[in-house]
Amino acid sequence: MISKTMQDAINDQINKETFSSYLYLSMAAWFEGQNLPGFGNWLRLQAEEEREHAMKLYDHLLERGGKVQLKAIAAPQTEWKNALEAVTEVLAHEQKVTKSIHDLYETAQTEKDYPAQVMLHWFISEQVEEEASAAAILENMQRIEARDTAILMLDHRLSKRSAE
Ligand code: MG
């Protein structure tokens, strides 16, 4: 049986992962509205991944006899100044999620919750990848700055992405 403290902390993380999914879906819609479907493809995939993250936590709670408590999801932003600003936000958001995963891990340590610690190892590695992938796209964008043709090339590259 999982402790109430750990259960509450995991339920909060489910909400954060679900919000991430919502945020990326909102960004995908914005990019597609800008006629950048490759960025839209990338962010739709990211949104799917975030939902899977929420479900991993959801399943963990159920497996441990915990109670899943879904909370209200905040409305994400719908407009960005430009593509660079949006991708900068993806990286900043992932860094925030990494911090909350680390906080959750610390709670699991304080609670001496070993199964949760093992489950969270996956999330800790996943965040390293998420940050690296967002940072790489951001770096490309910073390099090309406002050159629209180069942004279109990057858009084409991102349209080839598929779920990992
Ligand atoms: Mg996530």
C-alpha cells in the first residue's frame, strides 16, 4: 500500500504531465496555424508522450492500491510571438518538469517508498532525453534565427519525426 503523502504527490505529477500534454497540443495547433506542420507533427508526438507519462503514474498508483485523483487542468497559452519563443518555452517547460520529477523522487526517498523510486528512475532518464531533444531543436533555431527558408527546412525535418 502506498502512503497518502506519496499518493498525493503522484496525483500532482499526473496533473503536471497532463498539463504538458495540453500545452504541447496547444502549441501544435498554433504552429499548424502558422503553416509549419513539421513543428506541429513534433509537438503532437510530444503531447502523446506526455499523456503516456501521466498514464505510467496512473497505472503505478492503481497497481499499488492507491487512489487516482484527477484534478482540473489549467488552460494553456494559445498564442506565441514566433517559433523561437514557442520552442524556448518547450525547453523551459521540460526543465520545470525535471525539477518536479526530482522533487517527487526526494519525496519517495523520505517516504522510504522503494517501488516508487524504481518507477521514477525511468522518468529521471526520460527527462534527460526530453531536455536534450528540445535543446537541440532550440539550438538549430537560434543558429538560423529569423531566416524563414531555414525554418522551413527545419519544419520539413520535423515532419519526418515519428514516435520513438
Ligand atoms: Mg513528461
